[in-house]
Amino acid sequence: MADNDAPNTTPAKPAAEAAEKSVAEKANGGPASSESPAQPVPAASRPAGGARPQRGPRRERPDHRPRRRGPGGGATEPNPARPGARSTPRVTEWFQDLRQERLRFELEEIWDEGKLAYRWTGAITPPPPLVEPRGLSREQCIEIFRWMLLNRALEQQLENLYKQSRVVGGVYFGLGQEGCSVASAYALGPNDWMAPMIRNQGSLLVRGFPARDIMMQYMARADSPTGGKDGTSHFGDLESRHVVAPISMLGDLIPVMAGVCLGERLQGREIAAMTWIGDGGQSTGVFHEGLNLAAVQNLGLVLIVENNLWAYSTPLQKQTRIRDLAIRARAYGIPAMIVDGTDPFQVYQAAHQAIERAHAGGGPTLIEAKLMRMKGHAIHDPAAYVPAAMLEFWRLRDPIARLEIWLKRKSWLDEAAIEEMRRAVESEILAERDAAEASPMPPPERAFEGVYCDGCHDPRPRFLGRGRRRP
Amino acid sequence: MQLTYVEAIRLALEEEMRRDPAVFLLGEDIGVYGGAFKATAGLIDEFGPVRVMDTPLAESALVGAAIGAAYTGMRPVAEFQFMDFIACAYNQIVNFAAKSHYRWQAPVPIVLRGPAGGGVHGGPFHSQNPEMHFVHTPGLKVVEPATAVDAKGLLKSAIRDNNPVIFLEHKFLYRRVKEEVPEGEHLAPLGKARVARPGRDLSVITYGAMVPLALEVADRLAGEGLELEVLDLRTLLPLDVEGMLASARRTSKVLILHEDTRTGGLAGEITALLQEHAYEDLDGPILRLTAADTPVPFSPPLEEAFLPSAARLAEMVKQLARY
């Protein structure tokens, strides 16, 4: 399997890669990494091998910036005749690809001693260095690193708790995806909203939930955020953290988060609502329904498609015929970005840009983060279907290792400081585990409580009548 | 004010939108067109296209957006063009909205309203009664008014309720019912049945478009010396168990009538409740008259055969009265 926009379908040779890069740089007047993918080139129209054909200037604006669309960057002009009346949102089309490298590999079905298996072929090359962070201070870069360490340490602790039979049910890991979980949520403002997916433990930590909450969810304890009524990352907080609890059915969060933007707009506020979906979840009908609604109504949805190449045991090419999931954004008339999901700075930059667009009333953005699920679907799944070479390739792209190397090269953290940080994170996780384990199991009578809201809550809009405010 | 059932719906929407800026509408063709049955006629002109929002043709997105807006404290009222299409949004309703408060204490004050029911030769996809999919889902409320007065009063209560309410309007009644409807603050409580006609001999427990059918039969049988009590359930979830028991104890004979199909219909649940709580008070078997266990057929003679009829109801009532 290779990206749609890769020059050929055979495994890339370093020489061919270099040639392709230089041609692409000439064609675009810059490094190939900043090139936008534009339309996919049908395989049949590509040359049989070798370099990408030289192309003329692209239709997208070279600086990839959205066109200004009237005062405040809003997509629609107000109609003075009737408050709230809007013209049809203008169609916007542009792509940004922030990646420093293109993925070139092939995944094919083979018969291996009478069993069907997948074979991965590709060059196991080291990753490029991380991009320079934009809009992040040294302290913030280090903070992101610490959140990623905490994310991983939490998941290691969950694995331990599972092996000690203290977890009820399975554990869903985001190993290899910590950079994306953390850096995307890190870009959100306090008035923005988010809704995590099952592997976004890091996003929940960044949004302010203590690790014990996640552990108690997995251990089904009385003091978990859902009080034992649901598990895993299936919890939220409407009041202060603005987090919507996910459900197991993928895609359903997309229209819900569009609705959050709608509800805030009705209160005079343009906010960003971030949620995540995977290569599998993108196949659902409600993905389309929700993204289309957000596009038509120009709602500030920030949809991060974590293309981690496997949906349970189903590889990407059995999910869809396209390789760059971001190109779907074109069908909705909304901007899209592709980032290396193991580079937290690319993820942050894309998320930040999308959030700014949402705050300016510029509508939704789809961000495809390319990365790899480094464990099975859940802890019970050894993922024997994943070829070893594929894991080897992606192990070199471990987001924590990449950021650690970058921070050391930058001399922002030395080995001793990193060790100290690891120890502090580890002891924080142990303290959180002790707190989680101190919580009892819920009392049985709780099973019958809370089916209805009978005056226990007072849902009302917080911002109606207070004038227009930006987060 | 003399209003039809659908005009009463419209009035409830208008009054609630004026009263509470958190209330807004979304649905297909509800704006400039005013809705397929004109339940939202003119509202876009008063409240603008943000509070009366036409959505793409996508019911999961419709309900999803309503849920999300409710999380910000708004009170969305989503229209289904026909309640048959609620099946397209089943997952959002059953797995997202219904379980939200139980799972994580997040109330979802939304109303999902639209025309249900047959008798208008709408065929298999414009005539269904989908209530039981939702009556079987803890966390939802299911409401179906039978009069214009209740259409207004129950819808206003549904909008103010903190839970997701499936609000089934019977399209057969939309323009066939016209009566004096009180203006302003008129609320009908959710979860309370209404005695549509008091009587001493036999209770007909019913709802929706079967209420006028039962009243018609009751009037006819009164001339034969048989006094039927007609109990209009109004809310199907949660059921008014006390109201049903009180009626059963007054008359000691119960027939359950609904337009929904038979197997797994509400009559089975009500029968179980009555025999659990009022067995000693009953003087005869609990009977049920329902639609047949088939899809709703299109051609008029087929649909008439499918639906419960006044003649069949009268016949069953007389049979029960003999106990």
C-alpha cells in the first residue's frame, strides 16, 4: 500500500525517492513536503515506475491560506433585513500537507503455508526530524512531551491492572498515537469542546481529567466519572471541561459535535468542537451525514481522522479504495490537512489552524493524521495479522522517542532531566492508581438510578442574551 | 380559539419559541416551506433561519445535531417529515440520547416530533406507528396526543422536559380534529392518562387516532345501554399505571385498543401490568384489538382490513360485556 499520490505502486528505492523529491521540489519551488496532494492521480495514468511527472502550477493557493471572506473571516455575509439570515456558505477548497516524508509501502494478501496472511514491503528507513513547532514556546513543547509520557505511563498501568484482573472488560491502547491525542487536544481553548474516541486517553488527560478517572472507569469503580455505569473513555463533563462522552458506535459523535457548535452559535458564540475518527469509522454513514451538516451550516467542527491503518483486523485497503482519507474533505467543500500523526508539532499546527478557523466562523476542517496502531484492537487481540516489518517501520516513528530526540538536540532537555520527568510521571501514575484502587465498587441500587433527569439538572444556555463573545 | 390538531402543534411551537430563546427548530423542509404538513408554517419569518433550520436530508445528523445543541443548554425540537423515517436515526436516539443521562449525567432535553400512523393510504413507509421501538428503550419518553388541546399542552410539556421525548402526532387527526384550544399557558402533564369518556361497564384503554374511534363506538353502544369508559393514555412511556388500574377497578373489564401492530405492541405490556396489579378486580379476560402483524398496506381495502375498525371494536366490546 502506498499513498495515492506516491509515484508508483512498487516499494520505493532510496534512489527513486531522491529523484522524485528533487523533481517535486522543482515543480513546486520548494521542498516536496509542503506540496499539497491535490486530486489523486489514477494509478493507470501514472508512469509505470520512477519519478512523478512534472506538473504545472497547482490550483490551490501556494501559501495554503484560506481566502479572506469578508469581515471577521466569516464565511457568510449577514443579511441586514432579517437577523440570522445568511447567504449560502461559499465553497472552499484547499489542502495542506505538512508532512516531511511520504509513506511508501505495500500491504498485500499472500498464502503462507495454507493460511491467508498480509505481507508488508517497504523500506525501513528512519523518520525525518520533527518540524519546527509553530506557536509553541519551549515550555509548551516540554509540557506536550510530559503529557505524552503520562499518556503512555497511564496505559502501561492499565495493562498492569488488567493483568492483575482488576480491570473489568478490555483495555484499548493508543500506543504510537500519543502525540496525536495530546497535541490535538492541547490546541483547544478553554471554551472549545471535544469528544474523545476510545484511544484518546491523552486527550482526556490534557483536558484536565486526572489519570485516576480513566483507571476507575476501566476498573468500574463507584467514584469513576460515570459511577460505574459505563467504562473506558466513555465519560465526559458538560460543565467545566466541555467534553462529550463517546459511545461505542463510531461516527455518531460527528453530528453531535456539529450540534454543539450549533448550540453555541445560537448563543452568539463561534467555538471549535474537536472529535476524532479512524480509518474504520470513516466508513459509517453518519460520518458523512455529520460532516456534511457541519459543512453546510459552516460549523466549527475539527475532525481529526486518525488513520492508524487498521480497524480491528481490517487493513485500510479493505475499508476504502483511497489512501489519503483527507481527500474526502473535497466532497464536502471544506479544507483538509494531512499531517504525520507521530509528529506532535505537525498535529498541533494543523489543529491550531483549524481551531482558529472555527473561532473566526470559517467552518469545519478535516485533518488526517497518518500513524499506526501499535497494539491490537484491544488487549485481548495480539494483532498477529499485522506483519512484523510494518511494526518495525513504525517503531522507528514512535512519537515519544522522536520528540525526546528533538528536545535533546535542541538542548531543551538533557538525559537527566528526561529521566527525572519519567520518574515524576511514574510516581504520579502510581499515586493515581492508589487513589483509583481506594474507590469501592458501586452499590447495586445505583443500577436503578438516573434513567431520567427529574429535575436533578437544570439544562439552560449559559450565554443567551449576553452578546456575542469569542472564546 | 378554534384550532385543528396541526394548528395546535404550530401554536405550541410558536409560544414556546417566544417564551424561551433556548427553543429552536430543525428538520427537513421546515423553513420557507413550513414543513410537509405545515406544522412550522411562517415560523421562519418570525424567528429567522437560525432558529428554524432546514437540515440536509439526513436523520442521524438531525438527531445528532439536536443532541449536541442540547448539551450546550438549548432545547431543540427536531421534526421528522414522517415518523417512519425515525428508523434512519435509531442509533442516535437509542444509543446516544436515551443513555446519556444514565451513563454520564448529561441531560438531553430534545423533542423529536412528527406525523405517525395510518388511515390515510400512505403505504408502508408513510403510515407506521414506531412507538414500541422507543417504549422499549429506557431513558426516552414517548407521547402521542389524541386531541388538539392535548397536542398543544403535551408538546409544551415535552419541550420543557429535560429528557428526550419522542412526540408522535397522528397525521389522520391533523386536520380532522378541530376544537377550542386555550391560548397561552396550557400544559398537559407527561405520564398522566386522561379519561376521555367516563363509563361504568367496561374500559377501553387506547391512544392516538384510536381514541376518536373508541368514542364513536362508545356513543353508539350507549344507545344500547352499555357505558364504556375510554382512557386516553397520552404518554406511552412512562405509562400511567395508576390511571389504568383505577379505570380497570372502576369497570372490572378491560379492552386494549391500538393502531400499532399486535405482537410486541403496547397491549401486551398493559395486559401484564393489569394482571400483576388488578387480577382480583377483573371480571373477564383482558382483550386486545390491534392492527394485524403485517406492514401497512397501501390500497384502501387492504389498509382498512389491516386497521382496527369500529365494527370489530363494537363486536369485541359486546363479547367482553357478557362476562
